[in-house]
Amino acid sequence: MMTTDREAMTDQKRTIEKLLNDEQVLVHLNPQHAGVVIPAHLMDNRTVTLRLSRFFKGRMSTGSDQITAELLFGTEYFICSIPWTSIWGASSVRGEEFVWTEAAPTEILSMVLAHQESSRELQSSSFTGKSRSTRNGTNHLRRVK
């Protein structure tokens, strides 16, 4: 199903806010996007992953345009501004992964697609039902009593 940018952004915001009800969420963002405010030493990266939680000591709020979070970097707190449009992915503590391709940098999108393809190939080869045999033609795995 094709979604408009506004629909994708609404879904993204709803998804991340739902994930924030858990202990924490990893938010993947494009630091080159206009409006991103993070520590200077992170700005030159192709992508940045920030750990967000409503349970952290620093303040955090989600607005209509961005997430504002006071995060600890080393020993200092820094107030980060993360526009929704800069977020290209999120990962939950349960292993759920979400990707919003319209916000992903090209090289990151290529890496994500390659990872998905290799995962699909691995799953496909796991379910072929073929077993490997040893040199003498017997199955490699055997039952042990």
C-alpha cells in the first residue's frame, strides 16, 4: 500500500510514541537533516542512534514536529531536538524494527535493503528441508540416546 508523506509521518509518530511506552526505544536518525540538534561530535556521522525513554532522568517530550530529549552523553546532559522527518528507523526492546524509507539516507537504505535480502535468503535456505550429508552419504545429524 502506498502512503503519502503525511500518512507515513503520522504512522511513524504513533509507532514511536507507542514504543516509548516500553522501557526504551532506539531511534535511528539522519543527523544531516535540517533541524537536528545533537552533540557536535555526532553530526558528521551518516546515521546516529539515540536511546530514548520516558523513564530516563532527563526530560523528554514529543511534539507535533519533533522529539525533544535531554540525554546524557558521557557526564554531561545535552538537549537534543529530533524532527520526526529526520527519523528513518526505530528498534524496540523486544526486537521489533521499523524503517521509514522516505527519511533514510541513500547509503543507509541500501544497507537496510541488503540486510533484509540476506535475512530472507537465510530463512529460505533454512526451510528447504535438505540436510547436509557427510562423506559416507549419511546425515550429519544423528539421534543420541
